[in-house]
Amino acid sequence: MTDYGELIKEIDCSSGVLPDNFYALEQPLVLRGLVSHWPLVKRSIESNQSVVNYLVENYNGAPVSAFLAKSEANGRIFYNENVDGFNFVQSEVYLDDALNKLVEFNDQPEPPMFYIGSLEINKHLPGLLNANHIEIINDSVRKSIWLGNRSIVAPHFDFPDNLACCVIGERHFTLFPPEQLENLYVGPLDFTPAGQAISMVDLKQTDFEKYPKFAEALHASKTALLQPGDAIFIPSMWWHAVESLSTLNGLVNYWWRNTPAYLGVPNNALLHAILSIRQLPKQQRKAWQNIFNHYVFESSDEMYDHLPQKTKALQSKMDETTARKLRAKLLNNLK
């Protein structure tokens, strides 16, 4: 399928059961046939109209957010030429209308890109949950569905772990390890097409003169082609690009984090650090780098041993009460 990277390791999961070591995985893994028993998958194999009918039967009528791009975009969800806007428009639609429109697009040689992303299933399609479900043992799990025609989502990373289940059409995944960040030519952090910063490189037509280090990222990449019923585990912080290859595509994914939600998300800390530290003189930045290493990245259990026991306990623990106090202090300092 590609002439770069290596194929992601895969295992047979046609029994519908996650492997015993699933929650200890640190590398991507393809789980062939994991959700092939789902009615959603079986209907998608019958025909596009059959799976659309099934989705509409389970839709509760709540409006959804959709992306629409002209055919000239070639399915790529991206910025405009000046990177001060986007190459798509976003609007509120009804899912049944959108799905029927996607079926109509099947017969068009160069249809527009129509994409409905990250719908919370329990909010929009609650009827799917009982018959199309995998039990993820985590209190913070979120189950979403992505629907559309041919599209390309640029390389980006997510903070949670991700189990992505291909339920309609084919999908091609290209994954990059977190350490490839400097070779991915990432765009703005505070102005993004869909919430996460993305690579500015076009995987389909890469300009290696403009992005020479991307060749190294491709060499380190891992790829997989998923059929309906297959799933892929994408570890937290791994960059991934997703290409939907069929006239109608659907993906169900489970996101979960391994720390309590009250701890917040690191993205906020990054933006604050950029605001308050990046413009400091070099010597001050180095001092703050040492402070961050001491308190965050290389902190040890012994760092408060010099304090009285009661004070040590208060400084060392991070429970919900402590998190609330820190958040309140931050909010007050930011005023």
C-alpha cells in the first residue's frame, strides 16, 4: 500500500475479545476482525444504503456538526492558502439528511468532501450501544463515531489512548512515534481545523524541498490498511494520519485516559508555558527548564523528604481536593 515505514503488528481478534495484554500496550497494534460481529459492520458490507438505514433507525434527531469542502480540496481537511482560515465550511445538519446526501454523492465522479466527526454515540445514536459495543475497563472512556466520504485527516496526536474500529469502508492509517515531532512541521497550536495541532505536510503530494525532514518521519512511520470489522490501537501521543478510501466510511473509536479527569489536560499547560516562558532570555529559560525537570519530568518520591511529615504528605499527594486548590490558585493568578 505504501513505500515508506513498516506495517503495524497485527493479531487475529475475530473472537471479538481484546488480548490479555491490551491495557499494557505501548506500541500500535492492529486487531483484525475485532468488531466483525457488530450489526453495524454487517450492514455496511451489505450496501451503503443498508448501513445508512441502520444508522437512521438509531438516530435520535439531535443536530450534528459537519464539514463540507469543495472537490478541489481532494478530501483534505486543511487550512486555506494563507493559513488564516480553512478549506471547508462547518455547519449544523441533521444526520439522516447528511447520510442520505452521502449516498447521493456515490454516483458523482468528483463529489465534495462531506465529513461528520467525533459524534458522541450516547448523545446522537444511543440505540447503537447495546449491539455495537466493546467493554473498555476505564471510567473515562468516550465512544464516538466518524462518518463521511473520501477524506484525509492530517497527522495529529491525541492525549488519550485510542481504540479505533473501522465499521464502514476502508481506512488507511499512518502513525508516527511522538519523538518525530520536529520532523512533522506542525502548524499553529491555537488555530486548528478540529481542535488538535496538525502537520502541514501533504502526505499524498509531499513537497520534500519545503519539508526535507519529513523524509525521516516517513522512515520511522508505521502503516496499516483496515477493512470493515478491523480495529487499531493508537497509543497516547502518537501522531496519526487517517485516509478514508471508500465512497462511504465510518469509524467508531474509544478514547480513554489513564489519569483522573480532575488533573486537566497537558495542552493547557503547554499553551501557558509558551505564553509565559518562551519569550524569556535564554538564561532564564534554562533555569525554568531545570525547575520543570525537578518538579515535573524528573521528580522523585524523595524530593520532599527534607520537610516535616505532615507538610511532605500535603506536597506529595495529588488528589481531587489538591487539584481543585491548584486550579483555583491558577485562575486567581491569571486574573
